[in-house]
Amino acid sequence: MFGGKGGLGKTTFSAATAYYLAKRGKKVLVFSVDPQASLTDIFERDIFGKGPTEIIPNLYAQEIDADRRVKEYQQEIRQKIFDMYGMDKIPEEIESYIQAAAAEPAMEESAIFDEVVDIVVKGGYDYYIYDLVPLGHALYYLSMASVYDAWIDKITGLREQMREYDQVAAVIRREKELDEDAILNELLYIKDRINKSSSILTDKKKTAFFFVITAEEMIIKDTLKAAELFAKFDVPLSGYIINRVLPSELKHQNIPEYLKNRLTMEEHYLKVIDTTFGKQILASVPEMERDVTGLPMIEKMAMAMFGEF
């Protein structure tokens, strides 16, 4: 997983890492949960909402379409009402609720989280490169597993208590008998999926989380705060990558005053980064001459990160 503030290069590093691993013969899926997805731009392929799309042999990319997932949710809810209660039509007040719930911001986030659970639990790849949304949202996604787990525990307990009041449901289900375990089984199924995915995402043997940083004061401060928060959710922090480092040889050349000042500032904050993060800094990646889009530039970025391969 690559995380950090928006615009620092998380998606670029995700694409380059996926490319590197694919070239080494590993089957890789790089996927984005950012609604403003940019894997399409980086790979120069229209992949949004199309499921895993092969970019080169062994390398697949996917951008999650949250809107479509929400619509699938709505249909699943309707189908479960049909199956559990034997209704041939969704009551108007329930349909209104289903429509209204879909407009809630939390519904989109839940839909994306559910898709991530699907991807992780399904398997089929040697590596998954998870291009996280900016920090605030990333923490929300990572906390959802524990929140869902606690919530489902409570609901499951209530459901078990309600069995003795099952005759109340007879009014709702009319002639068709409701399987008393259907709702409980559904909750236990959701709980199992969440536990499986969260156990993978917090397993230091299976998951590595990297922060992307740049040599700027606010980025360093925000990253330190975020690292403390991530630790609370047992996210296995594996290190930091410095991006967009200006070539040091520039200072010996005849360059504009503005660029000299930038180099001086960068030199200072690179020392701050070294003092603050020390051995946790895994790589320092230079500023590229142009945007990292298309396979040749992705390969160049991969070489800057991992060396020759």
C-alpha cells in the first residue's frame, strides 16, 4: 500500500512497483479506490469500472466504480427482501429508503470498502498494489474493518436474542416461512469477509505500507501525524520514500535564483527527513523531466525506485 497526502506521487509509485514486479515474473494487480482515479491516465488505458485489465503480461490494473457498486448494493438489498420475506414487490416506503440511502456519502465509502474486501479475499495474484486515497480517507477505510466488526458483533447478538420473538416476523413475511437463520448467516458471512481482509491488511508478513513524502515542512509534519494515527490501526508501516528530489548537480550550474532557493530549501528539509525518519527512508526518487505517463516513463520510474531489473 502506498499512502500520503494528495499529489505526492502515490499512484505513480503504485504503477511503477506493479510494473517492476510484473517484469520479474510475478502476477500483479494494482488497484485504486480514489474516486478521482488516475491509473487510467498513467497507463494511458481506459480501465475505469472495467474490472482487472491486463496492461502487459502479468500486470493488471483496476479502478473501482463506486457508483456502479452502490447500484449493485441496492439490487442485492431488493433481492434479499424478495428471498427472505417472499414479497413479489418492494413496499414503497422501503424502496424510498433504499434510494435515499444510496445518496449518503458513507454509502459510497462502504461500497468501495466492500469492493476492496472482494479483491483481497478473492485471491489470484502474487502481489496486490493498493493505491490509497489521500490520508484522511485512507484512515477511514482502514478503520472500517474494526468498526464493522464491532457493529456486526452487536447486531449478531441482537439477532440471536430475537429468535424467541420470531412470531413477530410472521406479520411481515405473510405466507412464506422465513428461515430464522438467514439474517444471522448473512451477518456472519459479512463478518468473516471483513475479518479475512483486515487480517491480511494488518499482517506484517503479507502487507507493507509505504508513506510517500517530499522535502517540504508541511508534508513532513503531516506525515508524522498520519504515521501515529496509522499505528493505532496496526497498519504495518514499512518505511518512507522521498519523491521529486532535484538533481544535486544543479547547484554547481548557472541556474535562476528561484531554483537556487529551491535547492537550498530542499537540502535543509532532506536533512530534517534524515534526522526524523533515519533508517526508515528506503529510497530517494529524483524529479522526472516530465509527467510519468505511458510505459516508457513508468519503466524509468521503476528503475529509479528499484535499480536495474
